[in-house]
Amino acid sequence: MRLSQLEEEHAPVLLKAALALDPFNAQANIELGLGAEAAGDDLGAERYLLAAFAIDRTYLPRWSLANYYLRHDKPQQFWMWARRAMEMPPQDASPLFELCWRVNPDPRWVSTAILGDNPEVLHQYLDFLVKKDQTSSLAPLAARLLRSGTAQTERAFLLSIVDRMVVANHAADALTLWHAMAGRRWVIADSLLPNNGRFAREPVAVRFDWSIASTTGLHSWPGAAGLQTELTGAQPEQCVIAEQTVPLQPGSYSLIYSYRTAGIPPGTGVRWQLIDAASGVAVAQSPDLSSDTDKEEVLPFAVTTQQSLFYLRLCYERNVGTPRVAGNLLMLSTRIQLLT
């Protein structure tokens, strides 16, 4: 075999000699098939490639046959061998997905034609679609991966798919996958908004849970008492303390939150905001937070668009004429209540 690669003009003779010595040499059949195709002997090429598969049922002969039928514009045979190749998936199936994409760049068509329920293959195909920026096609495949995979191997990946859907403003798909993961107990999620509203759990790394910032002069940590935040006075003039993406239908709402502060005077810029994810416009903003004792406040707001995603943000924005605040905040709880 190695000699045939060095002496290309004698390759067919050397490969046939190798095959005579070892009739089960699938690689020799593949090389002879490719050589026959290059010489214009299509029937001989097909015969050698099929002989390779008869000897070796692993991925390479299947991949070689799929390529052959693609080159010869035989779509029925191509899809059959692409599907068979996926029955023995390689570590990296993206070259086969690229072949399928050349024939039909329809994510659902490809998934129906060649994919089963092997979680390894589903994961690779989802990753392929992410790289193709096909976010609108991820939901059904993510659901299949959720059914066939395990939380240990696929949880973090599916959370990243949720986040990608959120960023693309595919709210319904993101919520469906998030709720399905919660239903299978891959994540802990509350029925109320926001999720983890008492900050009692360590947040999950997903936009439907809290993202808690840490930067110079700003440190926060969740716990049984709530979200504790220390502002040293060295924090940026504008910074996010905690943020979560929340889905809201049209209607009238109240944001109800309880907190107390120490060393934070009134009017110094610590506040809640609700920001439309699509436009970046704040639709509601609380008064600045300041109270030496536990205090509950209510911020009314309205959503007028169809189901939309919003950023519920606890932030600090230094007010003009005030020094940077130095003090402590304990956010005891927060919840969104639908009024009408």
C-alpha cells in the first residue's frame, strides 16, 4: 500500500497485488476505486467501493461511497450512503454534513434524511447548524438531544443553545427548551418570574437565571439571605450588579422587590431597570434604593408588544453631582406579578 502511494504510475498493479495477498484489504479496494474513477471507469470504481464496504463496515467505505454518488449526481444513492455513514459516526462528522448541505441546505431535510437518535451525532449536527447561523432550526433537534442524551454530557451544551436562541430573540423556542430541561430535572427553574427570585440557589449559567457581575470595587454573592453586594467606591460609574432575561406577554405588571442597604444614601444611583432586549430601551426604572431597614417597593410597568424578552437588571449608575457610592446592599427578593 505504501509503495503504491510512492509509485503512482504503478499504483493499480501494486494495489491489485496487495489485494491478491490480502483479499480483505478494504483500503486497497477504495484506492483502486478512486483510481478507476479518475481513469473514467465508473462501473469499475463503483464495484471496488462496494467491495470495500462488503469487507469493512466502518465509516470510511460508507463515506467513500457517499462521496462517489455525490460526484456522479445520484442523489438517491448519496442519501442512502450518507445515512449509512451516520450509523457509524466519526469523531468529526462535519465533512459529511457539509456534503449534505451542498446537496440540500435545508436543516430539517438533512436531519430527517440521515440522523437517528444517537446523541453524539445530534450534538455534532446542532453544533454544525450553530456555525451555519441556523438558530431558527435548532429547536426540534435540541428537543431530540434532550430526549436521547444525558444531563451529565449535554446539559451545558443545551444551555448554550438556550442562550443562542435568546440572543436571536427566538423567545418561544428558548422557553420551550428551557421548560423541557426543567421538566426532565436537568435544571432547577421556578414557575414564577424572575427565576431564583430569592437568590437562594447558585445561578445556572444561562440567561434565564441570574448573571452576577464581579468587577473592581463591586462584589456580589447569592445565599440564603438573598443577594449581598458590596460597593467599595472603586467600582465603575456605570455597572451591572445582576441581570436576568425574562419573557413577558402583553399586560400590566408589578415588579415587587425587598431589600435593605447600609451606607448607601438616597439618590446615589443603585436601581432596578427593565430593558427591552430587542430595542435596548428601558421600559421601567425604579427609584434609587436606600433603606437602613427591610423595605418592600413596587414598580408598576406595562408590556405592549407581543411576547418579548426583557433584561431585568439591578445596576449602579452614578448620578451627576454625587461621589461614587460605597456601601452594602442586600436584595432579599424580587418577583414580577401580572396584574391584567
